[in-house]
Amino acid sequence: DIIQYPSKGIFGLFAKPAIIEVEESFDIEKLKDTIKEELENLFEHSCFDVNVVEVRKYDDDTVFIKIDGKDAALLIGKEGYRYNALNYMFYNSSITSEYIFLDIVKSKDDRVRKLKSFLLKLSNNPPYWNDKQVHSCENDEYIYNSKNICETSLAESSQRDKVVLSFNHNYFLDKELEIQKNKSDINLYNIINNHDFLNYLLLRSKINPLIFCLNRYKKSNLDFTLLEVGYGFDILNGTQTKEYLDGFLEFSKMSWENILKSIGLEYKQYNKPKPRIKGWFRRGLYANIDIYKFRVTQEYRCFGYRKEDIFYVLRFEIDHEISDKG
């Protein structure tokens, strides 16, 4: 598809290059060995005694997979109920906040088509870690949970950035995975959900605290979209930032019933002072809105307002100059 036609512009100015989007397709012949290998690995870690007997091309859009073994009937279930359940779970799994997998498969919408193309590039394009493998199993031994993990991404990660992205599996639920290399411990940072991923990005300064909060507290009782420049994280040092982040985490875990009862938070209305006394929110957007405040620490305060069950954060205060006067 041609997204943008080329243009010479005017006297060489405002020239535009041609932008062409090419939609790639899967080559089943190239993928069938990978599919077989991944299925064998999946069943090896499952409770079913089954084997992947055959994987071959059925037609241009379909892969034929033959599974056999002692538990093959159990995998399918009586009258196929377990297969149908797995099929339903697979096709109804969320791909994004907007789409389930079935939407991706069926839709011809332009946005979905671009997402398909992007996912295809991610799944098919190198580099892969085993193209330039760092760890070696000739002289070194790598163990996790008493199992040899040579030639796996866990062993490779232990010799690279020590970070892995895991599926929600019983073997990989801890935030730190302890690997033994020749009986010496190596801890891997294990990302198993979006909160862990955000923590990792913040810890390594890949995102700032505001971006962290905007994403970390979506669908919670805190909202940071209205936090004002000059009154937020930009006025805090590293220690103060950590204390505010810790305070917001505790606040987010509490129900409004507990927030209102909490002696530590001391959640209460901010009484806007008279004009001759220094204060906040007397004029402007929030002049007619009831402003509340709560303790982040003994010294620090957070100001904002509540709408339904969400507290909209507006300003931080790191001394008592404003808070003490209202």
C-alpha cells in the first residue's frame, strides 16, 4: 500500500519521500519446524503425556498438526470440551487494550493490518539471542531449579543484561530468578507483568517518575494527568521522589473507606485561605472545586480533588507553607 506519494515540494522545500507499506505473509514451510519444536517444549512442561507426531502445511493459511500419546484424549476432553475451552481462551485472549486475538485474525481494518505487520516483523526478523550466543556450555554449567538450562534464554540472559520477560508460569513467578553458573549464584530480573516492566524502566532511568505514574496507576484510585508543571516530580530530589512513589503505592492499595479512616494519611479538605494569605487554588480552573490533601510522609503533602472514586493529583508540597494555612 502506498501511504504517501513522493513530492518535490517548492524550490526543494517541503519535499516528501514515498512511503510504501508492504504486508508480509507467513511461510509455513519455514515455520513448521519451529512450531513443532515450540509445541514439544510446551507439552514437556505440561501435565499431559503427549507427543507432536507431525507438523506440515495443510494449505496457504493452515498448519496441520498431529498430536498423539497416552493423554491425547484428555487433552481434547469428552466430546472435545477441553479443546473447545482452550480454543476459546486462545482466540479471546487480549492482544491490546482494544483487540482480542480473534479480532486480529478476522479484521481487515487498517490499524489491525499494521499491527499484524508489526507482530510479524517482531516474530520473524533477527537478531535472536542464539544468533550471537554469549554463554557457552562446553566448560560452564547453568542450573535453575535443579535443572540444566544450557542453551536456553535463562542461561544467555545471565551472561547479558540479566533481565528476562516471562509468561505467567508456575516455574517463573518470582521477581528474581536465581541461576547457578558453576555453583555461583546469578540473579535475573524477571518481568512477568506490566507493573514489573514499569518498575524496571524506572529503576534504570528509561522513563521518568511522571510517565511511570501515568501508566502504573491507570484504572486505580489515582490519576496524574492533571499534575502541574513546577509542582510535581520536577521539584523533588531522588530521595523525595522515592518517598512520594512509595506513598502513592500505599494509597493505591487502599479502599476509599480506609483512606477516609486512615490516621496516617490524614486525608482532609484544603480550606482555601483569604486573599491576603498565601494559598493555592483560589482562582483559575479549580476555584470552584473542593480541594483535598493527604500526607505522603510526615513532612510531604499531595493536593488534588476527588471525582467519584478517583483522586486527581494536582500538586506536591515538600514544606508546610501552604498546607498549614489551609
